[in-house]
Amino acid sequence: MSLKEQLTDAQKDAMRAKDKERLGTLRLALAAIKQVEVDERRELSDDEVLVILTKMIKQRRDSISQYESAGRQELADAEAAEITVLQDFLPKQLNSDEIAELIAQAVTETGATGPADMGKVMAWLKPKLQGRAEMGPISGLVKAKLSA
């Protein structure tokens, strides 16, 4: 079953359960997916859907920090609830040891020798980490590894 089908089934379940918060989040996700499909006139793969879900989670994390700095905790809590719903559809997150192992493998396989090769390493890592880890902190770890 594709990721899009899983989202649609979860939407139906939320409708039956009358879970308005979960239903709203799932509708937003499906609308974002549909928008890209209409714009590009094609069906999206699971990897492309993962990219959209990851982007939505990142946007919500940014919103949370802005709401908290503005003293709007109720809005920050609503965004955090949306993140929880969206994360149900992402693959299992990698731990720090698995990430370090992938970074070492990327450096070896790309033949990276210094910070100038960071783009090659990140390009190798991105498809393997998509939806399984945030790329921002990974970038810092790669930079530290290549600078050492």
C-alpha cells in the first residue's frame, strides 16, 4: 500500500472516529500532495510524498518557535499535535550511531577529502536519510567530519 493510500485510509478512519484535529492535519497533507500532483500532472512516488511530509513537519517546527517567542502557546501546541500526526507516516527515525555510520560510509564512497567535497557527501546522504533524519543537523556533522 502506497504512502498516499495510507494517508487516505487514515483520513477515513479519522472521519469515522470524529477526530477533528487528526482529520484536519491529514486533509492538509493530502491537499499538499494533490497540489504537487496537479501542478506536475503525474502521480507522486512514496519518496516524493515523504519529501512533502518532511517539509510540512519542518514548517510546523518553525511555526512552533515563532509562536512560542510571541507567547502564543496554544498555537504552538496545535502545531506540535500536527507534527505528531504527520510523523506517524514517516519511516523509523535513525539514531546517532546509525547516522554517524552513514556519514562515514558516504565520505568513503564519495572519496571526500575536505570541506570542499561537502556537496558530494550531502548528495549521497540525502536519499538515504529522507524522512528518517533532519538534514540541518546532519549537515553540521558532515562539515565537522570533513574538517577533521
